[in-house]
Amino acid sequence: MLDYTAKLTLHPAQVTRDDVERLRSVGFSDQAILQINLIASWFNYINRVADGLGVGR
């Protein structure tokens, strides 16, 4: 899961079906994979908004 979220964060265009299959192979359901993706994506989005507005600087 952490490898997947790191790849989604740092290299989103490189995420492939194989990455999702790897999550399935270790026991994550489709619903769990969706939740992992949504949570990681939301944090990436909100952090970029905050960075773009200079929040915390």
C-alpha cells in the first residue's frame, strides 16, 4: 500500500494496472484500493493547494 501511494504521489502517470493487481494480490479489496487511492489523492491535492497559497510559511 505504501509503495502504491508513494508512486501515486511522486509519479502518478506511471501507475499501471499491475500496481492495482499487486494490491489485490496481498489481499486488498477493490473497495479498499479505491479508498487508498482517494485518500492519497485528496492529501496530494490539498497539500498542493496549501503550498500554492503559501500556507504554513
